[in-house]
Amino acid sequence: MDVWAKHNVPNYVSRGGNTPTVALTKEQHDATKAVYRQWLYEKTGKKVGGKIDWQSVSPREIQELTERMFAAANVPISARKEYYNSFNKYNFRE
């Protein structure tokens, strides 16, 4: 969601010190990359190096991709909820 937010959320700081994240093992990260690469292939015909116009990706689509990635990494539902809660609080801070 980081790259999407960078292009769609005003004042978002990509990979900032307070930006919400989920810690993953190498295996979990590899699983998320496989899902992302499949999505990228579906969008661009390339699994690596495809260019995405992030402003054309809807909030619903990025949410669905994020859920697919979390599922592939076996991220617990409670951790997902905490992440989304933190992500929304961060993005709607004043």
C-alpha cells in the first residue's frame, strides 16, 4: 500500500519513521512478492518492471491486492485490522 499511498494520499511520507508497516519473515515477504508479481503481470503483461499508474488504481483494488498479499503471507486477521487502523489514522492525521 505504500507506493499506492505515495501517489494517492496527500502529505503521505513513503517509508517514513511513523508510517505503518507489518513485519514479515523472508518467507512471508517472498509470498507477498509472488502475489504482487502476478497482479503486475495481469495489469502490464510483465512480472517485473511493469509500469503502474498508481493514481488509476482504485482504493478497492489496492485493498483487494493487500488482502491477497496478507493472505499469502498468513498474516493474522488481528494484525491486518491493526495495520488498517494505523494506516487510516496515519493518513487522516492533522
